[in-house]
Amino acid sequence: MQLKIKDYLISQKKKQNSKQLKILKQIYKNHINSKTFFDTFRSNYYYSFKKLNFRKISRYQNIILIGMGGSALGAKAIYSFLQNKIKKNFYFIDNLKDQKIISIIKNKTLLRHSFFILVSKSGNTLETLVNYSIFKKYINKNNTLVITEPADNELNQLAKKLNLPIIEHKRYIGGRYSVLSEVGMLPAKLMNLNIKKFKIDLIKNLNRNFLIFGKSIIEISRLVKQPNNYKNLIMICYDERLLGFLEWLQQLVAESLGKENKGILPVISACPKDHHSLAQLYLDGPKDKIFYIFDIKESLLQHKVAKIFSPKFKFLANKTYSKILDAQKRAMMQSLVDKKIPFRTFELLKIDEKSIGNMFALFMCEVFMLGKLMGINPLNQPAVETIKTNTKKFLTR
């Protein structure tokens, strides 16, 4: 696995962990070959876009993807992580944002050279339909495709009316678990990435590393269940190329585990910036937080600090940008150790399709099994449906 994981979650209950590990292993065995999102981990997964004319689409320099939540966050994470090797421009319309949409609408040249992807599992996502209506006059059968379930939904009806190509969003794959399906891999292919590489050794690596991440899942479950429980997951990012991935992970954790008065609040924290605003709370506030620290070994900026400062700061001379950043990360880790605060570290060793593919699979697997240990269904999101219902009520008054 092109990912280095270190675990600082210390258990005092080894016998209990041994029993839970057996239970967890059985859960894993029962689902790894099931017709769920695990199906997308396989190298022989069948994509419903195989007959699509990618040569025709490739002439577009700009791709505008309209979707909400899991319909956009996976592709956005891939673009953020691998942007340095992607030549096309991707624009993600994943909210109702005036300024972002206005800036695109004003750019007529951009719109003339754009291909649109409309994504909604249900086909009835309000924000996606609203944003579609804004771009409607620029959309036609030659520059647009739709990804949705094969059902009698609004997006399907619009696509058929306009004769737009429809790519099937498989019913058994939930939105936030769909990144390795058509939802994430079709945009990745349009980024001219090798989608086969996303799935190299996925299941093999999960099987090989099960004992490592299995123990971590049990520890997190134990911490979450404590009377004075750990209810916050602080995801610290030391490389902005991973911010898109953490937005994806944030949804995965929140929607999968936040139900039945249980859950973990995932918070994204960009460091070292947040050393100067949030670290005081992290280290000296309530002991209700678990930390995940993310970084990429390969740094883009190798600038060295010149010998221009006073003797007080001579320790900075000739130090590279990446060395200074690494020292700040290690300082945070040491502070967490000193304060006996539980944390894990994740360091990506390479920047490629295989690395992020393995990350996607690992966390989907971990979150799913953590939900099972917490006694909840990690695949539904009942409260989200409540918001949709209430929104409709307000708009029909």
C-alpha cells in the first residue's frame, strides 16, 4: 500500500479487542464480496459508460460537473489530488453559490468550450435541478451527459426529453460510497487519468492490512462509546492537495455515522495555519477529540530559507520549505503524545491514481465497519430526507 499509517490509539483491553476483532473480521468477510459499494473495488467492475464516445468529449477543454454531496465530492477529491497531471479545467457546481455561478455564466468563451455532467443518484436532488436550470440554455445533446438511477425521476425525464446520454448510477451504490463507480471514474477518465490504476491491489491491500486497520476501528469504537465520549474527529491536513479528499471523507463520516443520537463530528483543519487559531483548543480544551493527521511525502516546493535573519533565527537558514513543514507536523504529533490525546497519521508516499484509490477504499471500508460496531446502519441518511421534505413545504406555502 502506498500509504504509511501510524496508530496512536492505545488500548487497555486486549482480550475484549480480540473478541471484537473476530466479530469485525466476520463482518468484513460477509461484505467484501457482496453486491454493495464493495463491488466497485474490483478491477473487473463493469462501468455503464464503456460505450461512451470519449474521443468526442475529449475536444472540450472545460468540464462543468453539477451535483451535490457524493455526486461531486469524489471527483473533486481526485482533481484536487492529481491536478498537476490534469490538463483540463474542471468546475464543480456543488452548492447554491451566487458568485461562483455568476463568474462562470459571465465567461461566454468558457461556456462555448465546456462539457456538462449532471449527477444525481435519486435524479430528484433539488440543488442539482436548480443549477441545471441556470445553465439550461448552454446544455444540449452534444455537450452534456447525465448520471442517475434507472428510474422515473426528474433528471431522467429531462435527459430523455433533450435526448441526453444517460449513464446508469447503480441502485445498490450510495452517493457517498460511489467514487470508484461511474460517478467518480467517468470524470477521472475525462481528466485523462488511468482508471484501472485506481483499483490496483485494492482488495489485496485491504486483506493484507485488515489486522492493522481492524484494531484501529475497534479502538475508535471504544473511545466513541465511553461515558465521556470522544465525539469529534479533527482531520488535520498538512498538504492542501488533500483538502478535497478530506471534504469527501467528512461527508462519509458524518452521514454514515451520525444517527440514532450517535456519531462523530468530522472537522477539517488546515495546518500549520490552524496552529495559530485552533491548536490551543485542540491541546488544552475538552478531551473529546480524536485526531487524524494527513500529509504527502512528496513536496512540490523545495525553496530554501536564505541566511537573512538575526542569530535568534539562524536555525532556519538553508532549511527547505518541506523540512520546516515536516518539523511543524512532528511538533503537533509530539504535543498530542504529551497530552495523551489519541491520534492516527496517514502519509501518502506517492501522488498517483493507485494512492488515492487505496485511500478511498480504506476509508469506505473503515467507516462502514465502524458503523456496524456502533450498531447503526452506515448506508442510510434519514435526517437528510427530513430537510428535503421541509424545504419542499416552505417552497409550496
